[in-house]
Amino acid sequence: MRRTRHAAGLTQETLGERADLPVTYIGRIERAERDPGVRTVSRLARGLGVEVAELFAGVPQADDTTPRRRTPTPRVATSAPPAVERG
């Protein structure tokens, strides 16, 4: 996104005004500290004057887009339960 913003000759402040987003949030997106949702990406594209797809140009695609099920991690007891005396 930063490349697109620079190519458009915009500062983060100007893009923030156009997209109605805080400048700090734009900076965090550019530093990959935040993952914007679909609506935010749409607002950014509109503010930059580009199509949404252009913001994803050059982004590496996953080889396999099949969702993976996460295997639960087995729980291991950290200590044995107290012994029960039988009498």
C-alpha cells in the first residue's frame, strides 16, 4: 500500500482524510502491524483512487488455499492427582 500511496503522491495524512481513517492506523497497516478488513481496504482503495485488486498486486499468494483444521494439543497433567486412601 505504501508504494501505491507514494506513487499517488499522497502523505499518510492526506490518505487518512480521504479514507476517513486515523493516520496512526494507516501507518500500522503499512508496517504490517494491522490487517485491515474488507471495508477498510475498500476505503483505502477509494482514498488512493485505485481498484481494490491493485492493493493486492505483488502480494504473494498461498500455494494451497485449502483451509486446514487445527489439531488440538493434548493436555498433559503437570502433577498426579492426590492418592485416595481406602480403608
